[in-house]
Amino acid sequence: MIPWRTYLKRTLLITALSVGATYAATDAPAIPSSTESSQETVAAISRQMEVFGRDLEQLRLFMGVAKVSDLDIGIRSAIPRDVYFQALTLWQKTDRLKFEIMRAHTPPPPAPVGDIAMQDLLPTLQQAHRLLRQAMDELRMADETEAAPTPLATDLFTAILNLNRQLDSMLERHFAPSDVYIEVTLAIGYAARLLARYPDTIRIPAEPAFEPNKQPSDVYRRLIACLQSITRIFQALELPVLTIDTSRTDMAHLTPNDVFVVASLIVSQLDFLHKRLDIAKPPPQSAYPGLKFPAHTYQRAGILQAQLEQLECHAAFHCPTTPERARHESAAAPTR
Amino acid sequence: MNPLLRRRAERKLQQRPLGRQLLLSHLSVAAVGLGILCIALISTFELRARVHLLANEGVPLMQASSQVLAGVQHSLSSLRGWVSLNDQKFLNDWQAAWREDIQPALALLNQECRQVLEQACDLQRLHHLETLLADLQESQWWVQDIAHTPGNDPARVVYLLDVEPSADKLNSVIAALLQEETGQDGGSERKILLARLAELQNAFATMRLLLREILGNNGLNYEDQFHQCLEQTAAIAAQLAVSPLLTTEQARLLNLLRVELRAFAQFAQEVIRIRRSPNWNIAMRTLAQETDPLANQVIALASALATDSRIRLEREAEAASAASSMTVGNLMVLIFTMLAVAYILSKQRAESLARPLTVLSKATRRLTDGRLHEDIPVESSDEIGELTRSFNTMRASMQQAHAELREANILLEQRVGERTAQLATTNDSLTLEIAEHQQTEKALRDSEARLLAMTKAIPDLVFVVDEDGRYCEILAARRDQIAIGPLRGKFLNQVHPPEMAEFFLDIIRRALATQRIQIAEYELATPSGLRWFESRTAPLEVQFDAKSAAIVVARDITQRKQSEAQLRQAQKMQAIGQLTGGIAHDFNNLLAIIMGNLELLHEQLTAQPRLHQLTQQALKAVDRGANLSRRLLAFARRQPLLAQPTDLNQRVLGMLDLLRRTLGATIQIDTILAADLEQTLIDPDQFENALLNLVINARNAMPQGGRLTLETANVRLDAGYAAHEEVQPGSYVMLAVSDTGTGMTPEVLERVFEPFFTTKETGKGSGLGLSMVYGLVKQSGGHITIYSEPGQGTTVRLYLPPTSSAATPAAEPPPVADSAIQGQGETILVVEDDADVRLFAVNALHGMGYEVQQAGDAETAIRLLETMPRIDLLFTDIVLPGEMDGVRLAAEAQRRYPGLRVLFTSGYTEHALIGSGQIAEGVDVLAKPYRKVELGKKLRMLLGGAKSGMDDPGPPPSSLI
């Protein structure tokens, strides 16, 4: 027999999430392939990426950086918010590249108001391209950009991912474990805000023990587990979500840049939930943590994992005793 | 109750055994008590329920609220500690506060409110508290997480990520510019360009340092300096950019530098902007703006919960108190009732039991008085009836025994009377005998006491030895001297070494043969060391065991012997002193003549370098002779001393550096200086000289290194000590110099103060060091001892008389340069009995530009003073022929002409002027032999003082007009 308090709690949760889910479902930002304007938007984005990719290739050759092979990190998504966050990462890296060449930063693009749609990508991509051009101008490279080709029906998400990888290889200061650490800490802030809706949860569980000798692939696995947890939450709430298939991922060639992509995707999902549930208080801004190794990020991701398990438990309505659920996989199973 | 019924009841009761009666009585009292206990239990049940409610429900609530309150405060203080001090302990405390205080307390609150006191608890408020605590924990977690990351200080992050790379690039560009310029050939213009580049490099390095300083807590103080430096760097870069000397590569680099410098300036502005903002430290900002307000809300809410719990607890306590009062009242009433019932029942039973016993008691008294001649009637068949029957039987037996006893007593009294008469007769005769015996014993004890007192009073050893050398009687013996156990019956050779035993036996036999007293002195080994004895051996007329014997009285004369030895040593030292003093005096006069003439010769032979050098060497030899003479005078206690109240501690501490250098690294110096050391009156310069001498001796005794200890103390030498040493009893200031060196043998120790005595090789030591110390201490009224043992070390102790005057540093006269000894035509009266010395002085004074008058004795000098219009200074020998010596001459001259300057000279200072060997105030002395320069300096010093005195309104001291 369910205690009346638990019953009441579940009722409230169902009500809260149903409102959000209904809202999300009605405005689900899937690729608007059926409408003409959406097709135009996708086409414009594709053109912009093509131009960006061409300029980047020109710059790569100028800088003498090796070509980076594409890597499948196991994420499949066509959801605007996921693509947007990858575009935002592209902008960050372009800005860092520009800084390394011109010693000047650029203010970040304004955040989209309301739900993220495909059209929000274009300004971000355009601004990233402007930064790239400024860097090329600084290096006195001729503008060889040709006229925009025919729109490409390509997977935007994967294309941006690969651009990101190439761009990262051209940076003097690559995206490092400390950048992943910042992103994971931001995700913990989001998760804590979400858990604050449930009184019996532990918003920030105890940090797992530090385990040395971790590689980017270890962090990747733990973050993928987090992402899988998030997909289950979204599925429970009947919200559209990306898919994960790591069967073809070459773990040996994963870099912190690839791990950062996964971390930024987690942030994008949690940010979406945060907005959906109308949580007023924003998560704390995470700060530069100094030198961090993959082992530190792995440890921090343990907190996130424990938080997401609690969230998943509440979303799936099968929480026996919450404190016991506030555990990361390190506590439940031996370290791989 | 009807008396008839009552009596029947009593009789019925008396028919029962006594044990049953008592059992019934107790059971009835117990029944009443049990009833009261039941009532009390029922009364306390309500009270117990109240207290249970109080303990189980109210107290945990209040405790949990208080624990939340304390935990939150603890977590706040720990977090602040972590943020401020970066100490892991505070972080652990913070975690413990949540884990051990707040969370268990919150769980308890939940449990109590939701399960036990659901109706009483304010669930809404509790839920609010839970939410607030969760918010607080989350907020604190973020603070602790960020507190010690670089990102907590955004300005520092900008510095690390933006400024540093830019600065590195600028540095590399400047270095390339410098390298390019170094490779260029050119003249001064290129050197100027190189210098400008170096200036640019320096200005940029300074700017970078200033920006790093700005990151600190008070970094904004450097902002203006940074801007100035930035402008300076930019200005130099701009000037360099227009230089026509730049090569193409330099122009390119300079352009690059200006672009990067602009970026650097932008980043620096960003750093300063963030640093200026009040939120430059994220952890502190979060603490102030978020965590603290949350904590205040939690504390307010937890306080409210605690207050509610307390009010509820007080209410329950009041109810419990009322129930308790009622229970106590009920119990009091019941107890009084029980007491009354128990009293009545017990009284009835006691009376029924006591009545037959009272009859028995009365019968016993009558039996004792002999008035009971009949049996007591038996009224009951219980234990008391049995007791009555037994009593009757006992009464009959006792009456019969009493009659038999009376008859035996009469017979016994007759026999005792007869025996008593016999004993009285015997006793009288014994009493007489005892009285006689006691008188004899008393006479014997008196005699023994007198003899014992007499022998105790004798300080000497008194014993009887027979002609075979056997101790027959020991009449008086000091056990501290001959601790060899009982002597009676032993032979001399069993007690003493063979040669001493033979010596003693020879004396005894001589006394017996000559029948005269034999006197002998000898040294004997005793437990307190070797001691001297004087013995008187007299023959006895009585024999011991049929053998002739002699009585020996031996007296300890060790002290007398020591005094004689000290007297001899003192006389020897005095004789040596007089001898050396006399020699030194004459020697000084001779040296004065030689030195004076040599100096004049030396001055005149400047044109002949060879001869000039020879006179220079001769003058050095005279200086050595004068130095030797001064040390001899020091030993002879005839050196002039400028005694002042002196703090020995201060002097010792002031010399420590010098002593360390003197002793070298292998010898450690320890100081044990008394904190309250008194002042002593001594010439401080001579004291330092003496201390240096002692330390040098110590160093020579420790060639392999060791430890030197300098100790000062206030000590008191008593009369007992003074009797053995040449010193007055009283208080002294002591300085001890101890070393761990080779030490000295007693033979060396005996001669150690003698002048020219040395254990060093010839030419290595003068043998005057300790002599000088000895002379200085004696001349200063003190005392010196040396304790030394070969292989152990040496301790020299100086005892100096204390003074109550405060130590005042001696006013140093202004130094007079060698070139400033020329006179200004002042008139000097020279009084000297030795014509050669006088001649030197007169010539020297003339040479220095003085007018000179001379006299060979005091009378001539007085006449000259009367006749001469102006004498500025009297320069006189202390020792003059005739009745008036130099001191009296000076006194007479100053009496007549107050303020007249006087300069004495002497070969030594054994004179009334110096009294105890110390120079009187206001008098100056020039010791012989003296150099012309020394004489000139003394005169300038005295006459210079006179001139300064001319400023006074009084008459000029040197004026004789």
C-alpha cells in the first residue's frame, strides 16, 4: 500500500511534468522539414557550414595543421537544441582561435529567448564565421570563399561535430579536461536546481572517491551513462531526445574535445528541462578550476550521475528510499 | 470496650505463644502499610504518564531544533574558515556539521513530528525548514567548491588565460628586437637605440609585475603606477617606431609589438575592471549575498521551532508539577494515618507484653537486695510463664549459695591478717637497704658526669698508651679526625703507618725513660685530609696490666700552620712588590731621561734617515721598557687607577666579541651573569685588561679546545672564610673565569702570582699577566683565589668590593690630535727634583711653544709662584725632596690661586694623592716615562679646559694674578 504522502508527491510530480511535457510536445523543436521556411533555414545553415568548413580548411592549410579524421562519438540527434549547443561550442572554439591569433575576445552571441529552434543556429554560426574571417584577415589571407553552393542535405549535428574537432586541433590551447570539468560542474548546478523540486532528494550527493589513472574514454563512458539516464527521463516524460549508439565509437582516439561535446549535450538537455519546469533560479556560473586531469572530471561526473539517478527515479515513480538512490556507479560497482 | 470482655480477650491472647502474638502484631502493621503503598502507586501513575510525555515527546523536539541551530552555525563558521584559510580541517568540519548534526537532527524532527506528535507539530513550518536547509546546503556546497579554484577570482583567470600569453608574446618580440639590434654594427646612435630597447624591456617587465600585484588584496593601490608604466611603455614603443635606424625586421617586430601591446592593455583593463568590482571574489560574494541570508532564515526558523518546543515542554512540566504536588499531599495524609494506627496497635501489644516482665524485674531487684524469700506466682503458660518458673528455681539456689559463701569469707579474713603482719616486717628491712644503694649510685653518676664533661671540654685527643704501643685508655677523641673505630686494645702499628707508629712509640719510650714531658709536631693523614698535630706525652705513675704507660695529649694545629704559611706568602708577595715597585720607580725615572733625550734626538735627525731609524728603534725599546715597568707597578699595586662604579656584567658582555675572537672557534664561551649584580669600584680599563689576561691564560690551557665559563654573582665572605684568607669579611661582587683546560699542579699554584713566573717556554710569556691581575684586585680592595686541578681545569675568582654609587660612564676628554699639541705661549711651572728629567721637560715645553719656569723643590716653586706674574699650569713631580712633596705643593698653590691647573708626574703613585691607589677627582697624572706628544696632549687638554672655563662668570682658574 502506497503511503498517502508518497501518493500526494507523485500526483504533484505527474502534474508538474505533464504540464511541461505537454508544452514540450506541442512545441517540440524537431527539424521543421515539412514546412518551407524550415527547409530554407536548414539550407541556410548548411550553406553557412559549408562556407565555414571551406574557410577552416584554407586556414588549416595555412597553419600547417594535420587533417583530423572524423570520429563517431556515438551521438545521434536532430533536435535543434542539441545542434545549437554544438554550434555554440563551435563559436567558443572560433573565439579562442581568434584570441590566439589576434589577442582579442568577442562578446558571446545572445542566448535564444524561449525554446531553441533551428533558426537560432544561424546567427551563432554566422558570428562564428565572422570571427574566423577576422582571424584569417589578421593573417592576411585572401578571401577565397566561393559562392555558396547548393544546399547540402547533411546531418547538421555530425557536421558541426566534425568542424569542432578540426577547429580544436588548430587551437594552441585545446579544449582540455578542465573545460570538461567546467561543463560537468555546470550540469551539476542544473541537476541540483531540478532536484530542488523534490524535498526528499539529496541535491548534491557526496563526491565519490578520487580514482587516478583515468583516461578521456573513462570520462566519456560515465558521461554517456549520464546522457543515457537523461534520455530515459525524457522518454518517461515523453519528450523528444537524442539517441546514443556507441558501438562504433573508437574509444582509443577520444580526446577531451570529444568528451566536452558529450558534456555540453548534457548541459543542453538539463537546460531544456530547467526551462520547461519554469525554475526561476539559474544554476551557479561555473568557474575556471585550474589544472584538472580526466580523473578529476571522472570524479565530478560521479556526482552528476548520482543526481541523474535520483531524477530518473522520480521521473519513473519508483523511488524506494531516495538517499540510497543518491549514489553514482562507482559506489555500486567496482571501477572498471 | 467492656472491661470484662477486654480482660477475657487479653487472657485469650496470653494463652497464645509469644511468637504468634508478635507475628500477628507485625502483620497488622504491614497490612496497613501495603494499603497505603497501593494508594501511592495509583497516585503516581498519573505523574509518571506526564513525565513520560515530557521525556519522549517534548525534549527530543527541543533538542533536535537546538541541534539544527548549532549545526547550521557550526557549518557557517567552518565554511568561513575553509574560505579564509584553505585548511582541509575546516572543510571536514563543514561536512561533519551536516552529516553528524544537521541531517540527524532533521531526521529526528521529521520522525517526531510525523509519527509521534503529528497533531502538535507545525508541518508546514517543518517543510519550510527542510527546503531552506537544502537550499543552504546547496549554496554552501557551491561556495566550498569554488572557494579555492582560480575561477573564484575572475580577474586572476583573465590574467592567467589572456594576460600571460600576451605578455609572453610581448617578451619574445622585445627579445627578438634586442637580438636583432645586438647584431647590428654602428656608432653611438645604435647604442642609444639599444639602450631604448632595453628601457622598453624594463618598462614592460615592471608593468607586468605591477599588474600581477594588482591581483592581490590591496592590489588596486598599484593601479596608478601601472597606468604610468603602461603609458611609458607605449611612449617608448611609439618613439622607437619612428626611429630611422630601424631595420626592416625591426620595423616589422615593432609593429607586431604595438599591436600586441594594445591587446595587453585591453586585457589589463579587464583585469582591473573585475578587480574593482565588489564581486571580484565569487565565494565571498555568494557567502554574503546568498548563503548568509539563507542561514539566517534557517536559524530564525529553527529558533522558532525550538521556542515552541520549549513552551510545550514548560506546559507539560507545569502539569507534571501539579500532579506531583497532589501525590505528595495524598502520601503525607496516608503516612500520618498509618503512623497513628501503628502507634495504637503497638501500644496495646507492648503493654500486655511488658506487664509480666515488670513483675519479674521488680522481683529481681528484691532478690538482689535479699528481700525475696518467696516464689513469684506463674500466671501464664507461654514463654513468660516458663521464665517465671526458672526465676523461682534460680532464687532458691542463690539463697543457699549465699549462706555458704559467708562462712568461707570469715575464715579467709583471719588468714590474711596473719600473713600481712609478716610482710610488713620484711618490707622495712628492704627499704633501708635500697636507700643506701641509691645514695652510692648517685655519687657514682655525679663523678662520671664530671669526668665526661671534663673530657668533652678538651678539644684535644687524650689517650693512654703503654710501653708496647698499645692503646690502654681513650679519654678524649675527636671522631672526625681519627675515624678508625674503637682504639682501646689496639697497637699503634695497627692504626698508623709503620713509620708513624715507630715515631709515636719512640716518643712514648723516651718519655718513660726520661720521666719528662715530650713535645712533638707531626702531620697525620685523617679523614678530613692531612692535618698537623702537636702532641705532649707525659709518663704515668700507675701501670696498666703491669706495664708502664704514658698519657698523650694531641692538639690539632693545622689552622695555625696554614695561617703561618699565608703570612709567609703575604710577606713574600709584599717584599716582591716593594722590590719591583722600587725598581720600577727608578727604572721609570731612567726611562724618562732616556725617552726624553731620544725624542729630542729623533726630532733632530730627520735629515739623516739611517740615524733617524736607529733612534726610532731605541724609542720602541724604551716603550717596551715602560710597558714592562707599568705591569710591574700594577703587580706592586702602585699603578694609577681611574676607579669608577662599574657594572661587571656590562663590561663582560661588551668584551664578548673580543673574547670570542681571542679564543677561536674551538672554545665555547658560556656566561652565567647574575641579574641583580651590584656595582663595584674599579678602573674599568684595567679590569678589561685583567679579564683579557685571564682569558688568554685559559686559552693557553685549552690547546685542543674546551669551554670557558664567565660567571658573576653577589657573594658574602664570612668571618670563617676570611680567617683563612687575606681578606676582610663582608659582601663582594664576584667574577669567576673557569676553563676546562689542563689545570695546574699545587707547586705551580703556589707561585702563580709571582712576577716573571711562567710555565711557558722562555720568550713565550712575560709571567706578568696574573701578577698584574693580582695587583689590580688587591689595589682595588679586593681578593683573588685560584682553584685548579691537573687535567680538570682552573677557576679564577675575583672578589671586588661593591659600591652603592651608580655607574656613570667616564666623560671622555675630547681627543687632541698629534699635530695640535703646540702651546700658545702659556707659562708652565716645572717642578722636578731630577735635573735630567727636568731638563728634558723644559726643552720639550720650549719646543712646543710654552714659556717655562723651573724649580728643583717645592720651596723654590712657591717662591716662583709668588714672584711670577702669570703661571697657567703647575707641572710637578709627586715625589719631591724636603718636607713638601708635589701633592702638598699643588694643594698649597691651589689654595692660594684657586683654579690653577695641575699636572702631576711620577715614576709610581705610592703617595697620599692616590690614597687607596685611585686617582682623586680633578687631578691629572702623567706617568713616567712619557713622550713629548703625551705631555703636549695632557697640557692641551688641561689648558683647553681652562679656556673653556673662561666663559664662566667666575674668575679664570688658571689666573694667578
